[in-house]
Amino acid sequence: MDAGDILLRRRLVDEGQLEQLRRSGAEGAASLIEKAVERGFVDEEAALAAVGAEVGLEYVDLATTPVDLSLLKSFPTRLIHRQALFPIRRENGQLVVATSDPFDLYPIDEVSAATGLSVVPVLSPRREIDRLVKMHLGVGSETIDGLMQVTDDLELLSGMEAEASELSDQAHEASVVKLVNEILLEAIETRASDVHIEPQANGLSVRYRVDGLLLPQAMPPEIARFESAIISRLKIMSRLNIAEKRLPQDGRMRLKVSGREIDVRVSVIPMIHGEGICLRILDKGSMSFELRKLGMEAETYATFHELIQLPHGIILVTGPTGSGKTTTLYSALIEINTPDVKIITTEDPVEYQLPGINQIQVHAKIGLTFGHSLRSILRHDPDVVLIGEIRDLETAENAIQASLTGHLVFSTLHTNDAAGAYTRLVDMGVEPFLVASTVEAVMAQRLVRRLCPECRREYQPIHDDLPDDFPFDRLRGPLFQPVGCRKCRQIGFAGRFGIYELLVTDERIRQLAHDRANTWDLKRAGVEAGMQTLRDDGWRKVIRGDTAMDEVLRVTKGDRTMTVARPVKASAG
């Protein structure tokens, strides 16, 4: 009896499905179960548990099972990579090893011969075994293992360091390509926005930025020996000069993964111990520019939706790098993009191509700056203009001129809150009366991580443990905290959304801006008019169970002094 017969007898597949699987060329239990899972016929855990019960093997969930990592020191690495085995624990003098194929016992015999121990196989999904391999041996560890074997052979050619290096580059070309691809694929699979490859005194560090936080990525220690080959490969992919190692370089590459187009921006900087590389991953297939789904409260969205349909004026979005400003602006443009509206953007760089919108890539080296391109844009009769960022007085004055001549202008600024945008423009040299008359609203924003809905856990907060400005009087139930599960890769969070602070320029704000009022007075006026601060919007999401308290504390400052004057609104949703 094979795996197909077991699945049929256990009614996990029907005869028609089994016939399809066998016609597909599936050979062996692991292959048949894998194809059944791919086609949606059966759940992998259920299939393995059924097959295990028939052949007398225990099914083990590696996501919750403790693993004795000390066993890796004496376990043959080649069997982990080639046979998809992983040691779990020693029990009564026997070695418990996870496998995804219950009918292939030859690798188990190899383990027994190599370790001298009696081996007890248990069943686990292949993806869980692969996850453990990446976590504890590192991404690309199998490729590194193969490279080391070849390198050891080449190192026998003593006295030929340069020549050996050249021969090594030729001999390892395919393996280095595979290694770099594995690093990139793992980053894309984990939804990383950035990959940091950094040379250190004691090796090569690789970190992925996932949902805004940098997470160290396990890598085989031997990877440092192939640092130059990895960097050269990435430079070649980015069309950079591989011979230049003294100056910073910027490039980009385009990838296609599972039918999805992915842009990668590459930055190379020479550092003390070598060249550091930062890869910014722009996954076009996973982006959704829908204003309603960014995390705005209902009243904030309604007000912002009205603002972006104004005939003229300036609307600014502020926040630090990586706070989602571009996503908010793109979503706003798409919401108002109709055949009777001409929209032109000038960006540095153009991160995503938007259908129906005219986008300009800034090239400062040849003189195509934000200010210069904006002057030319106005001769193309636009209705709406987006300026990637207001960085200097020239750009600010051109933006104001555009708004005064009947255009709606969107742009970004780097300020800590919404009120700071008015004073920042004045500090640049813009006349206060121009700021007061053209800026219609400022949206400040931050990104917080969303609690994984599958594993978040309730808890009852204690009043004394909460921050001073937490609205305890609005709390009607428990709060939630992260736990970690298979779906969120044991992190406890899955994805991000925005928290927002929308300051509309009413008559009082205009007067304060005209009078060169400081940021504190502008913010107080906004709060007294009903503005919800970043902190307060974050607390709403915490109370609703969308995010954790630590996330709000991480990205916002307290409003304890402000809350005295602010009217408390009922929590939306």
C-alpha cells in the first residue's frame, strides 16, 4: 500500500483526484502528498498524520515541538540538506529524527550508520523542516556546504592565491548565483522590505527588515569567505561597476518571482571591513493602493477624502522615512484619478508605476531637480501635481506658486507631527502669509504592526502599568498581546497599517501660521478643534485589538499634557 491508497482509504482524496495525482508523475509518498497539497485536495498535516498512523510513525508539529540544537554538532549536515532530515531529540538512547517521507528508510539507515545510534523517525511537513534548516543553519547553507567542498580542493594549490581566486570565481559561478537567489527569495517570502548585507570584523551579517523592524537572519559562518563573490554578483545584477570599491554606488534590478514583478533598489557603501549593501524590495504584486484600507478611522478618511478633491491648495503628508507617506499619496492619487483629471508627479525615485498617471523621475546630477521639473510640469496643464518631497526653498516656492495658480499640490515633509509642517516651511524661508494661505491640511502618520489574528492573546491590563495618557475610561474589555504561531512565523504580528494625525487648516490655524506661531501652539489649536493626535489614534487601535501597546509606544510620543484640553470622541468601530 502506498501513500495514495492510504489517502483514498481515509477519504482524504477521491478516486478521480488520486488518478490525477498519479498521472502527474508523482513518485513516492512525499511527492504525491506535495502535489495533493498544491492542488488543494488535502491539508498537508492531515495527510501526513493519516499516513503516519497507517505505517506506525508519530506526526510531530515542529512549530511547537522543542528541538535539541546540540544534536546538530554531530549530525551529518549533508543528510539534512539532501534528505530533508532534522534531529529533534535524544530519548532513551535513541535519536528522534524528523522526515517528510515515511516510505524512504534509506536515509534513516544512513543517519544510524553515521551517528552509531538507533534512529526513530517521526513525520513532519517539509516546509517546517526547511524552516528549521534556515533558522538554525542559515539561508543558503546547502549551497555554502557545496562551495566549501570545492574551496577546500582549491586551497590545496598553495602559493597561487590570486590564480586560485580567479579559478574559484569561475568554478563557483553557478553556486554563487544560487546562493544570492536564495537570500533574495527568502527575503521576499518573509515579506521583508529591506535586506542589509553588512561586513563585520568577525564575518558577514545579514538582516531583513520585516514590518519595520530589523531581524538578524541566520547564516552559515562560512558565508564570510564568499563575501566578495556575493557582492560582485549583486553588483552585476544591478549593473554597477564591480571594480569600484572605494565610492558609493546606487543601482536597481528587476526580478520575477512566481509571476510577480519585483523591483530591487541597491545601494553599495564602502565601510571599514568591506562594502555594505542595502537592498530595498518593492513588491509590485503585493501592493494595494486603496485609501480605505490603510488604517484611517472613518471620520479621518471622510475628511481626507474631501480634502483631496479640492480645486487648489497644498496637502502635505509628514513622517520619518519608511512611515508609508508614498503609499498614502499614491492611494490618494488613485482615488481621484479619472479621465477628466490630469495628474503629473515628480519623484525621486519613482517607486511604483501608476496607470493613467504621468510620472517623472528626478535626476539631480543632470539638473532635473524637484524645483526644475515642477516649473516644466506646470506648462503641461495639470490639474493635480505630486512632488515627492519638499527639500528646499526653491521647491517650496514652486509648490506654493502652483497652488496659487489653481493646482492641487501633494507633497511630503520630514517632520515629527502635523503642526511641525507649518513651522518647517517658514524655517525654509517661505513667507508665513503664503504658508497660511496655501496649505489646506497636513497629515502626519506612522506605521505599526498588526497583531496576528490567529494567535493574539487577551490580557487584563492593570491601571498603574499603563502610560499616563492611555484612555483607560474608554476601555470596555481586555487588551491583546502578541504570541507567535506558524502563520506569522512565530513573530506575533502580520503586516502593518497606519496611525494618523490630520490637521486641517481652519481660520485659527491660518492666523497662527501667519503670526509665526510655534509648533506647540499650532498643535494645541488643532487638538482643541478636535484633531486626534498620532498617540490617540494609536490608542484606538490598541483598544480595538488591532495592535499592541508596545507598538504605539515605539513610534509615538505621549500626549499627557494635551489630553486635558482635548474633547474625547467615541471610538470608531
